[in-house]
Amino acid sequence: MSSKCFFRTLALVGAVALGSLAPVAKADVLDNIVKSGTIKVAVPQDFPPFGTVGSDMKPSGYDIDVANLIGKELGSKVELVPVSSGNRVPFLTTGKVDLVISSMGKNAEREKVIDFSIAYAPFFNGVFGPDDIKVAKVEELAGKTISVTRGSVEDLELSRIAPSDAVIKRFEDNNATITAYLSGQTQLIATGNVVAASVNERSKLRRLSTKFLVKNSPCYVGLAKGETALQARVNEIIAKARKNGALNEISQRWLHAQLPADL
């Protein structure tokens, strides 16, 4: 083989090798939604008033209304996918859903894995319990038992700030967390303000009063990393719903409160 042919062959082999190492072009999720006419949205199934399953076996709640609002604006059929706190991010990162609308707060750890929209719902996390347990700050959790849903914002925050002798009992879903508190398995519960209000509406057992704020954590729509077109469109829809009052109507329906002006 002549030297010229040898170098041509070497260049061709190199090009093929480089081509095999090149990243595969990533499909645009917004484009796929528009083409298929369907958007898959992860929603809570055990977290009233954000999401629950009624006696008719249909999901309903704040997050479901927001999912349907976004689907309507996109002109797409909404496929609701029930998730728990623990699997909502994996469902998104593995492509099982296009969006997560599941009362999800934003934090540094999650932002390494997924992207977020602008806020669509108010939410704060706190420690709640009966009036006869006097706890006003995190240091006073020493020796106390607290139920919390594994992987939730309040779980992450309490794990960081609670004294070492506080007993944090983690449960896989919100129903189990609430049941543990109501049945006396724990003295206190760490959850969201709207969840505590919902528990008080449904049960006269161990009425909940606010002990202290853990974190102000508005809810955001979760998106896969790098889906900038979908993120921009979702932000546009949420901003429009804020402005025209549609989001306030959802807040009034499920939270019985005006949407905060500073959301």
C-alpha cells in the first residue's frame, strides 16, 4: 500500500471512530409532545389538596388542575402518572414522564439532576403537633419522635438541622406519615402547611398546631435537564395563568386562599 493510500485509510478509520463516540442527538421533549398530541405528567396520589384519588378512582387536586391547564395551553391530551415523593424524580430522568407536577420544592441537590419552572403554588414546610407538646424551635426536637415522608423537602431539611438525638421516623408515602402521627407512633409530624390543614379537616384525632417553620418552599414544575424549549413554554403558561387569574382560581378551590402576590 502506498503511503498516500495508508494515510487516507487511517483518516477514514479515525473519522468512523470519532463518529461512534459522538453523542446521539437528544430528542426535544416539547417537539415530541406537539407531535404526539399527548403530555405525560407525574402527579401525587396521596397528598391532598395537591393530589388524591377520589371515590370515583379519578385523581383530583391543585396539581392535577395545573397539569390540565398546561395540557390545554399546549393543545395536548394529558396523561396523568401517579407518583410518590421517592420516585417522581426518577420517573422524569428516565423519560417515563415529560413533567413532574407533584408539590415539589426546589433545592440545590435536585437542581443538579433536573430543571424547574417558575413557582406555581405556595407551600411551606414545618413541624406540627398537639398543643400539649411545647416545641418552638428546632433545638427543642431533642428526644422527640417526628414522622416524615422519605425524600421530601422536610425530610432533607430536618436531616440537616435536627439535633442528633431527635428521632426522625421516615415513611414511604404521606398516608403512612400521617397515620404514624395520628396513631401515636410519633409525637410530631413534619409536613406542609396545607397537609396539616387537610389532616385537621378530616380528623379530630391529635389536632395539629404549628410548632415552627422548617422552610418556605413554593412548588415548581420539574423538567428534564436541558429541555429549555419546554421550560420556556411552561414558564409562559404559568405566568399567563398568574396574570389572568386562572392560577388564583385553582388556589381558591384547593387551598381556600388567594395566591400570594410575591409567589
